[in-house]
Amino acid sequence: MDNWFITLDDNQQAGRCLKYYSRAADETYWTDLWKASEWSYERQLKGHLLHELRATFRKWVKPGERVLEAGCGRAHFTVAADALGYRAEGLDWSQETISRLRGLFPDIPWHVGDVRKLDFADGVFDAVYSPGVCEHFEEGPAQILAETRRILRPGGIAIISTPCMNSWLQARARRFVAARKPEGDFYQYAFSPKGMRVLLEKLGFEVPQVRPYNTVNTLINFAGWKVPQWAIKPLLLMDYAPVLRQWGSSCVWVARRPLHDR
């Protein structure tokens, strides 16, 4: 965790959380990051989804439905969802990233836009996937989540993933946070499962599922586990153990716009 400066924060929107400082996660940051990353889609073209999405997205969203990945980056989810038979679309605020995706996958609809103010009519999507996006705005996630709800049809599903201030970290948080003035720029929050759930419900969502995941990452980054690269994938099985899952370094919230919400 040497690259992070971490503090405790009582977020007015989502309750007590961890607040990370490093480099500002602005449009330039993400454009540069994706340019420097490998763009490979071999598994996604076969419909591969990350294990946390197989347990959430595929459970709640039916193939054939219109789905937006809001803050898609390299859009691995969008490509996989398209291969699985969803009417998948991707949106990102990096014009350069979207231009490259349009060249690679011209049959998929791609959009340049800001997740805080989406250029879509009300109720046009069956599902929205927010892949580690809303934690990067220092003002908090409420505006993004409200926009997500607006573009969902009644009964539509939002799948929201962010870093997690899990139960293990909540019990030990003061060991990992700095007491002095923060260094660097705001980078992200890690929200608690309960704090984000309360916010989603205040915004008018129903929350039928909350699923922390990636416990091994918590144990490596905070508990000092030394895990060889080959062992990380087998240790993901901890995410299927109900108690150990609560120590996940990230969390997925399944949020539904109520059917009666017209």
C-alpha cells in the first residue's frame, strides 16, 4: 500500500469510508492508463465475465436486454455482454478510448459522456453496470447513482462495483490510515456495504443483493499475506464462503428501480 495515502472519512452521502489519495482520476489519467494497457479480448469475445458478475449480473439481467456499461474504459464487460446476447453499449468520457473501441467493435454502440450527466432519455435501459466508477468523484456518488436510476426503466437493474471498506477493515481501519494531512490528490473512496446500501435506498432503489468479493486482495494489501501469482486465482474461492466473503476488497450492489416507479 506504499503508493496510497489513506484517511478515514465520514462521507455525507455514504457514511464512514476510506479515502485514498494518489493521483487525480480525471479524464487524462484514464486515457493515459488505457493507452498503456494491453487491449486483448480473446476471452470476452467468448462471453467471459468476471466471477463476481456471474454471481450478480447474469442472475438479475436477461440476455437480449439493453445494457449500458457506464464508465467502460477498455470495455471488457461490454464486449463480453455483447457476445452473451445482451444489447450492450459502452460509455466513457475519454474520446480517445471510445474512438479506439469504435474501430475495434463497430457493431457495438459507443458513447462519449459524463456519468454525472448522461445524454439519454429517462427509462431507456434495462440494466446499467457501473464498473468501479462512482468512487472516483470526491463530491460523492449520489449524482452518478441518481443518473443511473433515471435512465433505467421501472424494474431495471443497476450493478454497482466499488472498493469496499469491509468488516475486516472496519475493525482495523486505524492501523492503516495516516493521521497527518493528506498527501497527493483525491483518488477514490472505499465504501462500506451498509453505507452504500443506505444511500441507494435513499435515492429510491431497492437493493436485493450486496456481495463483497476479492477477499484475497484484502489479505495481501492489508494483512501482509505473501501469495505467489499462481495461487491468487485458486484463493478466489474464498469469495464463495459466506464469512470470508465479507472481507472482500470490493463490493457489488444490485440495485433495482421499483416497478411502481413511473
